[in-house]
Amino acid sequence: MPKSMTGYGRAQQLAGGRDVLVEIRAVNHRYYEFSARLPRTCLYLEEKLKSFLNGKVARGKVEVAVTITRPDGRDATIAVNSSIAEGYVNALRELNTSLNLSDDITLSSLLRLPELFTVTKEQDDEEETWAIVSACAADALTAFIEMRKTEGARLAADLCEKLDNIENMLRQVESIVPSVAENYRNRLYNKLTELLADTNIDEQRILTETAIFAEKTAVDEETVRLHSHLAQARELLASDNAVGRKLDFLVQEMNREVNTIGSKAQDLNITKLVVDMKSEIEKVREQIQNIE
């Protein structure tokens, strides 16, 4: 069964002192488009994740979001700049003395002064981090693909039902077509009878005109091709490959054949069936926009 383009997968793992959360989500898109939301310290993961998904998703706008935290809070080292602190204290005491002020220097007053502390983020081992993230991403991808498959199966069932509706209407058209020429012959004969009254009617001329009319209104080629397109669409819907673009092309061809049938077949009942078929084909066209 084909897969839907929309999907979501989530996985979370605690390993190597890191709590890693990976989310993969996708929405409809004509082509494949990748984007990632990553911690600033892990931007190097974008290309790795892009390569990781390459070949596993054919169509859709895919976003991968990665969150990495350290439950122990040890992702940074804070150091005191003692020399700067000492310099501040000495300068403040000198100012107190020169201005004859009381010495009320406290730790809280020093905390408001700049550059007293240096915060150093711990440098992650890129390979170790990628090993953890990729394992988590693999689980998220499994859930993501499973959701796409489930939704794809529903879409395929709905599309097959619509294809059956189109084929049933096409068979009705085929059952009506043989009578169109005969109805034309009868109308022509009655019209000539009315116009010519008692004058003998040229039966051969009527047969010739009827044959010309039948040739102009013949839709055998179109109905055969439309049956073929419907069969191909069913085969694609039974496939596990990415078939969205091929289905899109087939729908265009179906619409072309139905339009030709409508322009050729000069019969009110066929015209009504053509309108209904075009309506059903439009529903198919809208639905396949959701298929990978």
C-alpha cells in the first residue's frame, strides 16, 4: 500500500548522561523538503539527519526536531574571575576612602558587576552524541513510517472505491453508446418523413448519414484507454512504492478521456454520466495530493 505524506513519529532516550527527544513530522508537499530544529551546540547534526532520512522519505515537507538536555544539569562549568573580583573590591574601597564613605561592600553587591563569572559550555563528543541521536531518530522514524502506512491504507481504500464508481459509470456509458446511432437514425427518418410527406425516402442516404454520425460519435478508443488508466491506478495503489506523482499523471489522462467522451457522445444520458465521472475524478485528484 502507498504511504500518506502526513505523519508524526516521536522517540525519547536517556543515554550517556543525556535526555534525547527526537520528533519527526511531515505535511503535504509536491517534492521532498527537509528542515531541522536543533540545539545551537548541535547544528552539525543537520546534515547527518538529512542523510539519515535520505531514501526513506520520497515526498513531503519533513521537519526533524531534536532536544538534548542533561538531567544532572552538568552541561556547563562556571568559574569565578578572582582577579577581577579583587580589582573591583580594591577600587571600591579606594573610592570609599577618598569620598569618606562607609565600607558596605557585600557579596550581593559584587554579583551585579560584569565579568565576575565565566560560563563554559561542555564540549560534546560529536560521534558519541550522534550515536545517541541516531538511535533515537531510528525509533522515531519507525513510528513515523508506521503512521504514514496506516493513513496510506485508508487513502488507498477510499481511492479504490472512487475508481470503482468511475468504472461503473463508464460501463453505463458503454451500454448506452450502441443506441445513440440508432436513435439518431430514427430521428433523421422521422424528420425526413415529416418534411417529404408522401415522397419516397432514400434509405441508403439515411444509412450513410447514420454511419457518418456513428463514426464521429464513436468513443471506443477513449473508453478502452480509460479502463486501462483505472487498472493502472489500482496497480499503483497496491504498490509499496512512492506513487503519488504517477497517480497525478494518470488522473490528468483520465480527465482527458472523459472530456473527449463528453464532446463526442451527443446524448443527454451520457452527458450526465460524464459530469458525474468528472466530479469523481476531481475527488480522486484531491485525494492523491495526500499520497507520497
